[in-house]
Amino acid sequence: MKEITLQNKKNGMAVLLLTLALYAVAIVGFIFGIIWTNVPLIAVTSVWMTFGWILFCGLKTLKPQEALVLTLFGKYIGTLKNDGFYFVNPFCVGFNPAAKTKLNQSGDVDSGIKKSMMISGNTADVSLETVDKKISLKIMTLNNNRQKINDCLGNPVEIGIAVTWRVVDTAKAVFNVDNYKEYLSLQCDSALRNIVRLYPYDVSPNVDTTGDGIADEGSLRGSSEVVAARIKQEIQEKVEEAGLEIVEARITYLAYAPEIAAVMLQRQQASAIIDARKMIVDGAVGMVEMALERLNENELVTLDDERKAAMVSNLLVVLCGNHDAQPIVNTGSLY
């Protein structure tokens, strides 16, 4: 299905004024027909006043960034895309199967159904509703619900994304898929699961996230930009036939699932403690080496191996301890 943009249809104001003028003439002619007892004049003016209102059905008004897909007796005839006041075939109707669908997204939550009248009776209340068949061409953001997905290591994580999208081909959007809004939502869920399963939550050894057979350091937490780009590409490939364009995809929420969050937090804390201790020990060993070298260079004191070992032990205890050491002053002989 190829989109057809209707051009040169912005003559709604001229048709409206002409129709109103003809109605005024018909009313005057009907009155004079009765006065003059002119049956043909009465018949013509009566027919116009009875069926002339049909022309009003062909008047269409579009605001900026709106489109209207028109069908005539089931056949697609074109799309109105630019803002203005249009006149088309009065028997054309707008077609938008997703008009009543509401998604969790900005700019679309309250659109679709507009209440026009409320009729109250003694036995029941009947509400009359009009459905807006126009298609928004604005950029909208779909806030996808959080999903629980297992990463490549089998750890359950909760992740949510925000997808920015818009309609670029109205004919494909309404004719190629049953409901382009629901179709987009389902494809976002599917693409999110497909991509998240390729990555670990955090950097892990011997994990290939790119598919080139070489282990890399990709992760959901550390490579969020890359993951979001792959999610966007995956969704775009799926919704191409629906006439949609994915502008951007961003990760809005990422965390371990509640059932393993506490354990993973302890694991991260232990890893951080180990890394910190390793850095402290490396620094302490370097300081001890420097102290021994300075003592030997200046020949301040000569220590045997046993005394050197005791000095190294004391320095490491002082430098690697969590609390400040309590000094003990030796006032006697060193030996």
C-alpha cells in the first residue's frame, strides 16, 4: 500500500460560503414560489433545502501535524496531511482502526474518543460518542511497562524503556496492520526481550554480546547507549511495514529483580571491598619497600632478616588496618 497525498483540496471555505449562499437563495425562491404559485420553483428549492446539507459532510478541518486517511465505498482514495480547511467528496469517510486505542504515552492518552452528548432517560442513560479518525503525525513517546527478563547469565532483571516514534506513512499504518498502536507496543516488548537476553547486567568474563565470537565488556549497566541503539534498530525493522519511524529508544529503569536484588547487592559490596583492599595492600607494600630502601641507603640502622620481617609485619598492620594503630614506644634496647 502506497500513500497518496491529496493536493489542491483547500477549497473548504469557498464551498461553505457557496452552499450557504445557495441555501439563502433557495429560501427566498421557496417563499416567492409560494407567493407566485410556481410549482417548479417550489420543487427545486425544496429539493435543495432537503439534500443540500450533504455538501457539509465533505468539509474537513485539519490542524498542524494531523492527517486523515479517506476511503470511498471501501476504496482508499488518498490522505489529507497539511493543515487547512478542505472539501472532498461528501461520501468519503475517514479510516483509522487505532482511533480508540489508548497507550501509556504522552500526547495520546486522552485522544481518540470525545463525548459529544449525554441523553438521560427514566430507565437508562445513553451516551453518544464521536470517534476522531484523524491520525497524529507528532512525535510521541511510548512509556513501555517494566518487564522482568533474564539476562545472558540467567539473572532476572527488571527493565523499562521509553520509545519515541511517529507515523510517516499513513496508508501503511492503517491498512498494513490491524492496529498500529498495539502493533508498536508488542514489537517494543519483543525487541526488548531479544536484546536484553544478549547482555549481562554487569560486566562478566567470557561473554560475547556482539556475536563476533570474541568476549567483550558489554553490559546492560555499562553499555546502556549501545543497548538502546540495538533496541531501536530491532524495533525499526519490525515496524517498517507499519509506516512508523522510531526516533529514539532509551532505557528508563534498570535493576535486579527483587528476589535476587539483596544477594547481588552483597556481591557488589564484596567485590568493591576486595578491590579496595587490593589497592590498599599494593600501596602498603610499596611504602614498606620504600622505607627499607631509604634505611639501607642512609645506613641509619642495620637490621637482620628477623628484624626486617618484624618491621614489615608492623608496617603492614598499621597501613592496612581499618582503625588507627596505638603506638608503643620502646625505651630500652632494640635487641
